Amino acid sequence: MSNFHMLLDDNGFLKNYTQWSIELAEYFAKQEDILLTPSHWKVIYFLRDYYQCHQNSPAIRLLVKSLKEKHGSEIGNSLYLQSLFPISPAVQSARIAGLPKPKRCI
């Protein structure tokens, strides 16, 4: 796992999203103290698809709105995302998905 550090930017995000793997996602999740469930994977794969279309990682408001449009209000809401990614849903989910840090996120 220590080989991954060469793939990361100064903030710990993957430099090139095409180098992402399930193993890397699990490594990031472990660092975030998150045990990935099917609910997490649904958000992670949604983000990867979103990134391929828009070439950016959505900040939380856009993430919630986009998830709501695709999966309905049960998944597309900030409380649900907070339950999955408790520290910072947009940042943690983007990192685990192998994407750049969302703009306007701390």
C-alpha cells in the first residue's frame, strides 16, 4: 500500500483518476475509518461517472442535487451522505473515488 503515496498530490488525492482501483478505494476508506458498504459504492461509482462527464468533483450542494436527480431524495440528501462520509461527504467520497478535491471544500 505504501506504493500509493507516489500517486497522490499534496492533499492526499489521486493525481490521475484513471489510476484508481478498488484496492486504492479500500485503502483510502480505511484511512478515513470508513468500512465500505454497497451504499458507499453507489455514491463512489456515481461520482466516477459524474467526473467522466463533467471533469470535476462536485461540491456538496451539487453532489446532493445530482444524486437526487439520479437516485431520488432518499440518497440525494445531505444527511444520508453525512451518515456515509461523516467528516466531509463531498471531500471524503471524492478521495475514495480517486477524484480531485472538490472546489470550495475545506
